[in-house]
Amino acid sequence: MTQKILLVEDDPCFGSVLQSYLQLSDYEVTLRVNGNEGLNAFRKEKFDICLLDVMMPEMDGFTLGKKIREIDPSVPFVYITAKSLKEDMKLGYEIGADDYIVKPFDSELLILKIKAILSRCEHEGNEGKLKLIRIGEYEFNTELRTISKGEDILKLTPKEAHLLTLLYEHQDSLLMRDKALNEIWGANDYFTARSMDVYITKLRKYFKDDAHIRIENIHGSGFRLVIKS
């Protein structure tokens, strides 16, 4: 089945060229020229991955990324931008971006990144099928990527679910930072490390009402999930 890409790029010339290149690589590509049009397209159709420009009229890429995450936490997206400031890249990862590529770039590199992200998402989607895990007062469904407590159900992103699975598998021991970064993000650098720290903070927030659950930061090494009886 042909994989579908939503490309949101306000430069029509660059957008058309990139769309054609992606189509030659056997992707089905929907091109939109601003954030509002991109959001409308995302609401109407299901995409496998989104490529988002950052600086756009009407709605910037950061705002669009947040709205996409609210609608579907599982869909991956990549920022394509001329901005290479650390603060912007950090913000992109904090929003939940899977990668950040700075213009000008090698189109073949973008294709490789897309393939790697889609492959990891497929792996994360198939991992732990039909598996229910008890974490304190919560039930973690690795197939649906949800944590529930009574009637309260929270949908996790693929990376949140993958990270929680690794923490559970290493509970009361150490989950090395390098292992988590390479397995979930496919890279180990400043930006992916900051992104993982954001995800750890989110997981702590999800379990904050259960005093029996603690995610410890082992300085310089990694993290440890502690579940008290």
C-alpha cells in the first residue's frame, strides 16, 4: 500500500519540486501552502507522516504540529526549515517532532529519514500486541497504546508507549539513556536527548496521582521505573 505524506510548505516552487521528488519515490503526497490548509487536509484524511515547514503565514509549523498531536498522537512529523537555532530545534522536539531537517538538504537524506521513521513507527505499532501490563493502579495496553485507571483512559504517542515499555522491562534496574535514544529515536545527540527528557517528564505527569510509581533519573546514566507494592 502506498504511504501517504502531508507536505505543508509555503514556498510553492520548493514545495512542488519536493512533492515531485517524493512521488518519484513512490509516496502519495498532498501539498498545502500554509498551516491552516495543512490542518484542514489533516482533519479530512489519514496520513502516514507529515512534513512541516516552520515559518508559514496564518499558522506556523510549531502551532500546526501541536494541533496535529492533539488530533492524532500517533502520526509522526518532521520539521523542514531554514531555521537552525537550537531554541527552535528544541521547541520542535518538545512539541513531539520525530526529526528536524534544515534547508538546504540532500533529498536522498530526507527519504532515508522518512523510511527510518516509518519503519520505527511500524515496529512500535506491532510491538507488544495483545499485551496488558499492570503499573501500580494503572493498566498499560501496549497494543492500543493507552494507560487507564477505572474509566479514565489516556492515549499515548508511539514514542511515549515505547519508552514506557522499555522502562517497565527495566523496572527496578537501569534503562540506559543510550539504549533508549538509539532504539526509540534512532539517534543519540543533544536534541534527541532533550526530546527524551521531555517524554520522561510527560510520563511522570501521567502517573503523578499514584504515589507507588516513581521514575527516577540516574544522573548521567539513565532512568529507573520503581513500582512500590
